[in-house]
Amino acid sequence: MQLKNFHHKYPVLFHLILMTLASGLILMGILFGLDIYTRHDSSIVMPELRGKDLKEAERLLSSHNLRYELVDSVYDKSLAPGVVVEMVPQSGNTVKPGRIIFLSINARSARKGIVPDLKDMSGRQALAILKGLGFEQVTERYISGDFVNLTDGVELADGRNVLAGTRLPITTPLVLRVINGYAPLPADSSLIDESITYGSSQDSASGKAEEENSESWW
């Protein structure tokens, strides 16, 4: 049977066959395109970047047809500034060419925080606020005052006062001045002895006066 006769005799079936063939060709084209896009036949083992300078890491990634993006910075004084401290994906993982690698580097200086106004807050609350801002080296120094356990202010380790709103590296040691009431005054034994002596003298004098009065009555 000729194709033309088949088309005229079975038009519905003929069109179904054409649609099936067209769908198959489209599906094959999509799969072929995805295979090219995802590069199933090529993969790269992630090199180790941690501890390397950012420029060196960039050259290494470029040689492997990889890209990078900085997503975070931390401060570790034991590491050189600008080196890679973390990477995603990790070294040794298999990735596709053109993949973006996310890097965290060591900052050149510590992150800074603003010291808030902590006066008249409780010592515990003031300490929690400073810790929440990233200040880790915080101690307390107790001073005399009327209101127990209230914060009087913030100072540096050398005693210099820190005003509210001051921007400092979060590694700066800070000291909270916390009011701890008044210290009891030491007892002065000389005053006690004098009062006892004075009281004894008064008792002796009054006793002699009573004896004289009783003798004069007789």
C-alpha cells in the first residue's frame, strides 16, 4: 500500500504516527541538549583551596574551568589575612566544569561592633548584649554605689572609659563596671574603747555623788 493511499484511507492513524515520530525526535533533541549542558561525560575533582591566598585560589579554579564567589569572611589571628578558610563543595568532590565554588576568607582585621548604652541595665543583661554583638572578652569590675547589680558603664582593660556608640574591634577586651552596693565600714576599736571608758567614768562619778548624799542625810 502506497503512503498516499494509506494517508487517505487511515487519516487518523497516519496523523497519530506522525505525532509519535515528532515527539520522539523532540525528546531526543532535549536529552541531547541536556547532556551537552550538564556535561555528563566530563567532571572535575575539586582541588584543595583552604590555606591558599585568594589570588592563588582564583588561578587554580580558573585552570580547572571553575568560578568562585565570596560568601563570608571570618577573623582568625592565627591565619594570614586573605587566605581561604572554607569552601563549598569540599576538596575531593566531583563537580562539573563552570561550577561556582563558594569561598570564605580570613579578614584582614577583626570585625567591629558598636558599644551600646548599657548604663543602668542589670549586669547580666549588659553582659548578654555585649556577647550577642560579638564581644567575647568581657569581664566585670564591681564598684560602690546605691543601686546593686546595675551597670555603671564600660571601660577598656587599662581603665579608659568607653562612650556609648564607640566602634571597636570585637576582639577588644572590655570591662563592665557593675555596682555592688557599699562596702561595710571597718569597726574602729579605739572609738569603742573610748565610749566604754567614758561610760565607766560616768558610772563612778554618779556612785560617789550618791554616797555623799546619803552621808549628808544622816
